[in-house]
Amino acid sequence: MTVDRGRCMGSGICAALAGSFFTLEGDRSRPVSGETAPDETVLDAADSCPAGAITVTEDGRVVGPRD
Ligand code: SF4
């Protein structure tokens, strides 16, 4: 999972929804860990990001945000 810090607007929604996966650093989010399995919590956060800044991949395929 990646966070595009250029797109992130620091809303903090991802950290509120999935605090073990995202943390705010300054006024932008970053993943807590580089390698994160695309579980439901992470996918929900990606779906909820108002900036579309979170991309979740699995085996090189983009699986989130979902449509
Ligand atoms: S939800 Fe999106 S815009 Fe908000 S802090 Fe997380 S990555 Fe940034």
C-alpha cells in the first residue's frame, strides 16, 4: 500500500479508520509499514480517502481503492 504525499491533503481519515496502518507525519499521511496485506481495513481507508491518495496492491495488481 502506498500513500501519494503529493495528493494527500492531511484529512487524517485513514489514520482514524486504520491507525495501525497509517500515521500522520507533519500534515501528510504515510504507511506505518511498507509491506501491508490488503485487508478490509486498509481497503476501507483507501475507499474513504477524499484525495484518492491511497493505492493498495496485491501481487502487483491494484485492488484499492475499489469502485
Ligand atoms: S485519508 Fe487520504 S487525504 Fe486523508 S490523510 Fe489519509 S491519505 Fe491523506
